[in-house]
Amino acid sequence: MKFLKTVLPLAALLLAVACASSFYESRPKLNYYRGPNVPEGYIKVLRASVSEIEFEIRVEFAERQLYHLVLEGNEPVAEGWFPTIRAGMQYYTVTMKPRKGLQFEVGKTYRLCIGSQNPEQLQLTSVNYPCRADFEFVFEEKL
């Protein structure tokens, strides 16, 4: 009887951990909801190669840093936190590299989604990631 009192709570705990971990993915499957499309010229591609892309962003944000994602459909190709500080300029720049094993492809349509959280933070509470700003573009090499 004492054995059961010890084993049952431990088994329940292990089951709970196993169930919780099945919901967590390091690469969450989210719907990246389009935010406001920025007006023409507010975001543009300065430089682009298959291994790197640089954006000039003229959208003003109150936050000092935001999460930037380059998406192919609903899949992040490149992502990370970047400062939005303008340092006396009318814009800020962001240089992004694709995740390991990926590259940007000429002729493909991508989206730059700017959000306020890392998508991994949302996956336990939501399947939707709101983009605060959204910019769709067809990738072309630009040196």
C-alpha cells in the first residue's frame, strides 16, 4: 500500500509532464495573421542575396526592439529580435539571415512580419501570431 502511495503520484506527475511536452514545439505551428500592410515605400529591401537580406524600415514603433520574421507562407525562414531605434534617422535597418539549412530563393514570395513577441512565447496560449506590420515582397538578388 505504501508503494502505491509513492508510485501513483509519481506516475501522475510523469504523465502530466509528457502531455505538456507534447504541446510544446521548439518551432511552433502558428498562423501569422497579417497586420496592417505598410504604405508603399515604408519598408524596402536595400540588399539581398540567398544568404542575407537587409531591410530599411520607416515605420515608427514605440518599442525599442521588436521581433522580425521573414515568412514563406506560414513558415519562418529568418527571425529574431532587432532594435527599432532610429538614431536620428527617419528609418532603421535590419539585416536577417535564414535559419541553418535554409536560404532565400529568387522569385519566391516572402513576408516581413514585425511582432512584439517571440512566437515560442505564444504557442501555449494561442495559435495566432499578430503581425504589427506586414510587408510582402518577391525575392530578387540585390547587391
